[in-house]
Amino acid sequence: MFSGAALGAGALIVAVLFAVALFLVVQALPTFSANPADITGGRGFFDYIFPIVVGTLIAATIALLIATPIGVAVALFTSHYAPRRLARGLGYVVDLLAAIPSVVYGAWGASYLASQLKVPYAWLAENFGWIPLFAGPASGTGKTILTAGIVLAVMVLPIIASLTREIFLQAPMLHQEAALALGATRWEMIRMAVLPFARGGIISAVMLGLGRALGETMAVALVLSSGPLIASLIRSGNQTIAAEIALDFPEAFGLRMHELIAAGLVLFLITLVVNMVARWIINRHKEFSGAN
Amino acid sequence: MSKRIDVSDLNVYYGDFRAVEDVNITLDAKSVTAFIGPSGCGKSTFLRTLNRMHEVIPGARVEGKVLLDGDNLYGDGVDPVTVRSQIGMVFQRPNPFPTMSIRDNVLAGVKLNNRRISRSDADELVEGSLRGANLWNEVKDRLEKPGSGLSGGQQQRLCIARAIAVSPDVILMDEPCSALDPISTLAIEDLINELKDEYTVVIVTHNMQQAARVSDKTAFFNIAGTGKPGKLIEFAETATIFNNPREKSTEDYVSGRFG
């Protein structure tokens, strides 16, 4: 009875995933067989999709580069440093942050954060303009891919922090005591007995965060004033797949609609690959995971 | 190497609850002292105060003195981290670090205190410590394999090797054989007999035959009832405790009439 239910649930997930993939492929097909000149941009699907794939990856990378270290640090603080009462309060706040709808973050990013960042961006362009990433002139509105990345970082931070906190709390006391009994300081104990144990969990948490950052629509659509692909992070330009689909889909018909679904298929494949790579990284160290 | 421990008027509290009351005891250098007593009598708690590991438990605190060759472990400005690097500990359940190889497990404590250690010194230390723990012949061909792949008894000896690699003055053992089979237990007991040539060994055990086999002196702890603090009832040569104890409750316990 139970095994039947479990099997059914497992099969359902595979079936749903397969149905989604099938829908995307079927609906995307006309794009690939269409005349390249009819595709947006007029030079075929690859030339259309490439800039927004890169834009998506840039925004997600910025988000993770900011959110991962902060998220892990917040988690470690709540699990191993903060006094118990403070830790509990902080835990609630972090969980609450994870529940805020993305449109709120988007509105905050567009109306407040972007204007606050105008001055720092101008400073970056002036002093570090020789690095292509910070080439000027800086955006006058602050609505750039870097701002979008920062907003995404704020959004995925609570996910990473609350998941890794749970992992850190599960680190076996047995091994933490072993480290302390050898004369480890608290930080050395964390490096010996907590972080290695939590490695797979941290990667999973980051991947979930990445999933949200890659697929996030509203926040990016509100914060970014999009444009063609450029290297500079502080000028308006770039676009992500999810925001592109959300902004254009309501008015799309015919080939344009198939194009956007094809873009969705590409996004689907990116997340799939990212998850497979994460799984591979976790498995590479299986022998030393303590599971044997 | 080996140092003596003098404990005077030691009380252990968990919050407001007094877990151990007024312990006065001297643990001789280069000898094995066993702590016996019924469950909950505070012997493990007391053992943990000897290297300040009780501080891991929130709310636990100590009043009194523990002198390691005259130096108070609870003196002002004494860092528990330093205390623990001088007084090693082996736990009830074997706990080698699962993410480290056998070799790295042995070196774990050394790398904390003395980060730079040459390859050849490290090799020597690994071999010496594993030989000291009677484990070398069993693992010398698989030093790079994870420690968690060993049997329970081997893992426990790996933990002993890890403890002696930092050359501590004292080794505390908290029921080191309670999770092991009789043959592994025998191996550990043999090892304890060898360890006392170089270290002060303190062992908590529920197994009275084990206390009789391995220890020079035995301390009997007891509680008057639940909610009452544990007390040191009697401390004497092991032969005296088992054959001719002074206290009635010690005799009842070692003869199996209670506990």
C-alpha cells in the first residue's frame, strides 16, 4: 500500500517533468524550422537567444557571489555563535524574508535601491572604468544588471541562509566534540567537523538559490532597464530570459510566441545542467561523506 | 609527559541543578584510574570537567579547583582550548572525522597546534601514533582511505591514535568500549595497559570486570536518589575496592546487589 503510493508519487513527478519538457519542445519546434530572417533580430534563433542567456547567467552569478558567503555566514552565526534566544529570533526573521513575494523586492529595487546606487556606479566608472565590467558612462537611473543581481542576491540570501542553517544544526555533536577535545577553537571546530559535513548541503542550498535567481521574473523586469548584451555591469543593457518572456509574452502571437517558449526551453535546460553539475560535485566526494 | 591531577572541592552545576558535589581526588601520573558507579551518578560529568569539555553543554559550570601538576585549569585567563590540547579525550562512540582519511585523522590535532609540519615528520608521527594505538599493522596499506571505513574497534583505536598524536599529559576515556564487541574491547584494554607507561589515564566504565582488569585505582560514585547530586563515595586501590571496600554501598555495587 505504502510502496504503491510512493511509486505513484515518484512516477507522477517524472510524468509531470516529462509533460513539461514535451510541451516546451513541441511548442518551440516552429522556431527552429523558421526562416532565420523572421526571428527577432533577423539573424536566427541562436543570435537571438545568446545575449539573453549570457544576461541571465550574469545576473544569477552576481546574485550567488554576493548571497553565498553572506548566507553561509548568517547560517553559521545562527547555528554556532549566537546565544540561543538571539539565534531563534534571527531564524524567524530569515525565514520571513524568504516568504516575501518577489514583486516586493522588485519594487524596492526599482524605487529605492537603484537610485541609491547611482553615485557608487558613477564612482566605479570614474575609478575602475578601465575594467570592462565597470566601463562608463554609468547608468543615470541605476537600473542596471548589477542592481538586478544585487536584488536577486537579497532574494536568494534567505533561502541559502535558512537551508544551510538547518544543515549546520544537524552536524553531528560527536564529531564537533572530537574536534574540541583535540584543542580546536570554535572556528577550527567548524572547519573540521561542521563545514565538511555540510558541504553537500551548502551546494544544494546554493543550487536552489541559483534556481530561483535564474527563473526570477518580476524583480528583474522591474529593476532592469534592458537592452543589448554589453560587458559593463553599470550601464543599462542586458536582459534575462525570464524577464524577456514575462515582458513580451502578453503581446506575443505566432512565431514570436514559439520563440519565447523556445527561450523557456533553453532556461529549462540551463537549470537541468546546473543541477546535474551540482549532483556530480556532491557525489565526487561520496567516499568521504560519512555515509558509509 | 605524564602529569598528575589534583581535584579539590569540585562542584558541577547544570544551571541551578547541582550534578556533582564536593569531589576531592588525586589522580596519579602514569597510572590508570577507573570511575565506576550507576548511571546518572555524575562520573562522566566529572570526567568532562577534567578537560573543560562540560562547557560545551549550555548552562554547565564548575566551582572548585582542578590542578594539573599544580596549575589550576580553572584559573583566570586559562583558555579551555589550551587545556584540551594537554588533556586528550576518547568518547563513548568512536568518532573519527568521516571526511578525513585515516592519516589526516591522526594528524588532525597536530595541524591545529602546529600548522607547518614537514612531510617526513608527519609520516613519522602517523606511524608512531598508530603503532602506539596498536593499529599500524591493520591500516598501514590504506592510510589514504576514509577512517569511517574501519570497524568500530579499529575506529576507536584510531581515535586513541588521534588523541596521543598531540602528546597530551592525560588521556580521558568516557566508556571507550561500551559500543564495541568483546574482542575489540580486549584490544583496547591491552592498549590502556601500555598507555599508562607514558600517560595518566582516566577511564569511566560501566563494566566492573573492566575496571578490575585495567585500573590501578578505582573511584566509586553514587547518588542518593534522582534529583540529588552525585558524590564520590570511595576511592582506593582497585583491589581494595573490589575485595575489601570500606563503604557498604561500594560493596553492594561491586558485588552486583544494585546498579
